Amino acid sequence: MSCSICLSKLKDPVSIPCGHVYCTDCLTNHVTATSSDGFTSTCPSCRESFNMVRPEVRTAPSLSLRALTVPVPQLTCLPKKFHQYVIPNIRRIYIDTRHDGQRKKLAASEARVKALEADKERLMAECERHIAAARAHSRGETDALLRAEALENELVLTRKKRGPRDSRDRASSARAQSKVRQNEAPLPHPRSTSNRRKQQH
């Protein structure tokens, strides 16, 4: 926390009734410069008026650091059991800064966790995309195998149906080739025919 008067880190901080906090020296200098009666002043931030000391201690020295640091008013007429409930308008406060380092580490850890969660979500989305692609490829491969098997079965059935017809076609083709060979046989030579006739006579 910083003082809104000196804009530096609070030193020996004190709080006034409106809730604003200042360094003791900064508030003392402000009150010294602005207070006309030494007992009342205004907040440097919101200008709300406040009493610096209780009426019981108006006999205190004129405005000084001592007047600002009076812990409690003179309570001689007030039973002691009520003393703890009476506090001055200007109160010292304690600001614990021991855990600032831990807070910084905690903030860094939280930022790291958020970054890791974002990375995890990105990786999960990428994995889902790859899984979907693998499933689509597997379905396509299965469909291709089923189509190939169906075509093979269809081919086998076609061959079975064409089997007897192919046998008849082969037999007809063999007979036709035999006739062609017979028609193409060489004719006997005329001279040899005449010789056979002479021998017969």
C-alpha cells in the first residue's frame, strides 16, 4: 500500500475515521498546515472533517506528533472495564507485508495453472480431432473390404453360372476346328492318279 500524500510506501501508517490511511509524518504535516484550532482537520483525500483528539485531551500540546499519537483519552472518570472500547480518532494500523512474497508466488502459480489448463484443453481438442479422423479412416477401410468381398462373391457366382455354357462352347469350337482341318487337307497329285489306273489295267 502507498500513501496518497507522499505517493510512497506507507511508513508508520495511521487511519482516520473516514478510513483513509497515511504515513504518520505525512498526516502530521497536513494537519499542521491546514488545522486552525489544533483539534480538527479534514481528510486530504475526501475532505471529511474529523477530530484529532477527544475533548478530554484538549489540554494536550498544540498540534504535534505527540497529539496524533495519544493512544486513548484521559479515562479517569470511566470505569476501567470500558477502557478497551474507547479508541482515538486517529489510530495506528499494522500492515502485514511478510506474505507479499508468498502472494506473488501464489499469483505466479495460479497463472501457471491457468496456462496448463489452456494447454490441456487444446491438446484434448487435438486428440479428439485425431481420434475422429482415425475412426473415419477405419470405417472407410471396412467399407472397402466389404465391397471387395461382395465383388469377389459375385465373380464366383458368375463363373459358376457360366461353367456348362463354356464347356459346350469349347466342344463346338473343337468340332469347327476339326472340320476346317479336314477341308484344308491336300488333294492327290494327277500323275500319281494315272499311275494307279495303269496298274489296275
